[in-house]
Amino acid sequence: MGDAGSRALGFYIGVCVMISGNPFIILATSSIIFVNGGMGLLKVALKRFCHISIFTDIRFPLHDHMRVNHGWSPTQVLVKFLILQVMITVLMLGVFFKVR
């Protein structure tokens, strides 16, 4: 997607969350983004500050691990992560609006 496309997509998601008035919807709409980037940050922070090595056999970002270690093509990674994100979004939005 590139730098410009990812920033535009992030801006669009942020605006949609602000319009909705429920800040927890960001978890529903961006959970794969958080997992993909956040786990790498967690791995580096634990290694650097606490000297704890976790996820030593997993490459981060996670989409790169799936592409290189599991032999998925970039299209397969995109489609499988997209399906997973849609399932998480539907589940979490159902929970958010059911509770309200």
C-alpha cells in the first residue's frame, strides 16, 4: 500500500471512529493492525529493557512471517488477514452494540 495509502487509510478509520462517538470501535476496526505492529514492539521492548526473549522463532511484522516462513503469497496474506479482520470486526461490533 505504501506510506501515503496507509496514512490515508488510518486517517479514514480515525475519522469514522470519531464520528461514531464510541472510541472502542478502534479496537474492532484495527485489531489486526495492532497485533501486526504491536507484537513486534512488545518483542523489542521486552528484549531491550527486561532482557526477556519471546517469540524468537517468529518474524515481525506478522505478515512478513506468514509470507516468508509459511510460503504464502502477498495476495494470500492480504486476503486471509482481511477475512480475519472482517470476522473480528463483526464480532466486536455485535458485542459493542448488543451491550449498549
